[in-house]
Amino acid sequence: MATSRKIALLFAAENINAIIGWVALLFVARKMGASALGEFGYALSLVGGFTFLAFFGFRMAHVKRVSEGLDLGKCIGTFLTVRLVLISFMLMVFASCYWFWTVYLDKQIYDIQTPGLLSTIVLYYIVFLALGVMTATFSGLEQSARVAIPNIIGTSLRSFLFIATALMGWGIIWLARSYLVGIIVISLLSLWYFRDYPISKPDKATFNSYKSYAMPVAAASIFVIFRQHFDKIFIGIFWTETQVGLYFAVQRIAIFIGVLALAVEEMLLPAISKLHASKKNQEIQHLVYDTERYIAMLVMPVVAMTVVWSSEIIEVFISREFLPAATILQLLALGALVRVVNRPWSIALRGSNRPDLTSILSILAASLSIILMLALVPKSIPHLGLNDLPGMGGEGAALAILISELFLGLSLRILCYLHLNMLPRPIFLLQLSVAIFVGLLMWQIQSNIPVDRWYELFLFSAFGGFLFLFVLAVLGGFTSQDFRFYWNALNPKEMTTYIGEELKRD
């Protein structure tokens, strides 16, 4: 129950952040339009594409070693030193590439015209990467409140500045400055909770321990970062900033679903690492099975309703300008569902000291995604002699992500069976079948009843969610024990007590 409550806290916090961010996005989209969002989103992805140089698997290694009980001071000192060196290396490479493109080749970055936008985004990522030392330490110690609370405060401030930017007409540069101010506030609050943690001089043994875990996943971390940013970069290269803006906006909606993967990652990995260190393999299997089942029970009805009401969601919560991105939203929602239910299986392998297997799969999945984007996004690539391509734009990028996630999910389950003797449970197929049934039923309602108010949208979506649970309960897939689990994990009184105890902990 401790792990589930910590996951629930992170999930709730990230959803609060997503809701606040969604409100801010609504103002920006309606007041500034898709073009402004596209320029900002393209800048975020362009610089973000270089952040793989600051990871190389060491964050995952830090969470792993801290959760295993290694000397905390040496762990923090080692990770801090490595992260600062890698940040410096990333900045050097980015500056060199920028100089080569703009000075040596005398070319422009046509989708970014706002002065100072790139430099502000660079500063944002520097602070974000430095903050990672603290958040990774909190995650390794399973202190979810120290991750969640600063994030809520900083994200709320960032969203307030987003809204002010849209209403006051401050320009695109203030979208970037809002991100920078928000991450600085999160860093300062995290530093307060981090102030008493020991930091010792790194030694060779600790570094080698980190390196032995990080190196097998280093290559994979490169491709993971690419997967996060290449969709927007590809769309920006082959289309326009307006198309990037359409994609960027609906991708923010899909974040509602994807944040659960983050919550599971942050708390489940250290929990499984502890169990593996104690050779409790049976407990690992039960934890993975339960996590997948409860995650699917939450996420599947949300995805089904997002797919059915995609156009209405965009019209109500963004604007009619973004309606051409309805299919993109549907594909991204399905991709987020697959990613979330894949995560427990990936963590099972990594927590059991098999990061090499997940790394190989990540590289293959990311390579597949990039190849599919090259084939589906552009209309043509003359330099490669490729003409008459599908030219699907954002829809092609979203479809490429969905296909690669499906490939990754199937492969993960095969590897878990071969190496951990874990077979997929039939309950997942039951949940999926019920979600499809409810989705088809709601689609009939959507086709006959116009919905143009937010409360109508919530009413029909809530009805779909309750119908999913009702049918699942009739088929034995949702029991009173499941209800008690959710209630205990989300009990406001218990959650408040847990947060207070953790934040006061010395």
C-alpha cells in the first residue's frame, strides 16, 4: 500500500499540473494561435533533442543505487559530478552545432524567429537537468511528496505566467520565460528539501558501480530523448510551425494519460530494486501484475472517451482552429495507453538488473519510430530521392509513435517471460475488450447527440467511465477488494498524513 500511495500521489500531482497547464494552453491557443505555439514547441524540441548528452543512463543508475542502500553521500556526489560534466558537454555540442549552421553555413532556423527564444530555452534545460540530481535522489528514496509538491507550485506559477502572456500580449519569448521561471521555483523548493542531504567526494568504486549500470542503457537513453522530440522536429522540418502548433497542443492533452507512466517509473523502480536485492522474485511478479491491472483499469476508459470525443475535447478545451488535429489526438491517446501499460514490464526487467534488454528494445523501437516518421511525415525528401510519400504530417508522426509502442509492448512481454518467467495475465485482455465495447457504444451516442459544452462533455465521459467499471464488475474484473485498494491509496486523510510526515522528515 505504501508504494501504491506514493504512485497515486505522483499521479495526482502530475494530473493537477496537466489540468493547470491545459487551462493555460487554452488561453495561449485562443489568443496567440497555432503558429505561436508551434514556434515555441519547435524551440523546446530543438534544444531538447540535445539533452540526451546529459543523461547517458546515469539518472537511472542513481535511482537504482540509492534504492539499493549505497552510501547516500557518495551517490549524490557521484551523480552531481557526472551530471555537471555532461551538461557542460551538451552545451558545447549545442553551441558548436548552432555556430556551424548559422555562421559557417550561413543558414537560418526558419521556424524560430523570436529573438532570445533559443537562449531562454537553453537556460531552462540547464536548470531542469541540474534539478534532476535532486528529483532522482528523492525517487531513489521513494519520497514522492518531495517531488510532487514543488512541481505543483512551480507549474502553477508557470501556467499563471502563460495566461498573463496570452492576455497581455507579451509575445512568444514570455512563453519560454514562463518555463524558465517555473523550473527555477521548482529547483529552489527542491533545494530546500535537499539541504540536509549528505554530499561526499566521489570515489572510483561508486563511479564504477554507476558506470556498470549506466553504460548498457546509455545508447538507449539517446534514442529515448530522440523519441520525445523528433516528432515536433520532423514536422517543423517538413511542414510549418503552424502544423507543429496543432500537434503540440493536442499532445498536451495526451499528457493526462502519459503522466501515469512517470508516476509508475519514479516509485516502482526503487520498489522492485529493493525486492530484487532481497531475492523476492515472487513479490516482484505480484507487484508488476497488480500495477498493470490497476493502471489499465484507470487509463483504458479515459483513452476510450478521448478517442470517441476527440473533436469535442479540442473544440471545448482549445479552439476550433485545432480541429484538424483530432485524428492526431486519437493516435497519441492510444500511444499513451500502450506506453503506460508497458511501463511495469520495462521496470521489472530494469529493476531485476537487466537494463541491457530494455536498452536494446528502446533502440529498436526508437529506430522504428524514426524510420516510420521519415516515411509518413513528409510529402517528399528530394535529397534522398524519395518522392510521392504519404505526407501525413502530424498524423504520420503520431501513427509512428503508436506502432513503435505496440512493438515495444509485445517485445517486453516476451523478454519478461524468457528471463523472469512472467506471462501476461488474461485480465488485461478482458479490460481491453470492455473498453472497446464501451467505446463503440459511446461512439453511437456521439454520432447522434451534439456536445458543445464542457459540462456535457464531462457528463458523457463520466457515464462512459462508470459504464466501463460496471461491465467490468459484472464480468468479475472489478471487485470490492479493488474498490478498497483505490480508496486506501487515494484516501485524503491518509494521503495528507503521508505528505506531512515526509516533508517534515529530516
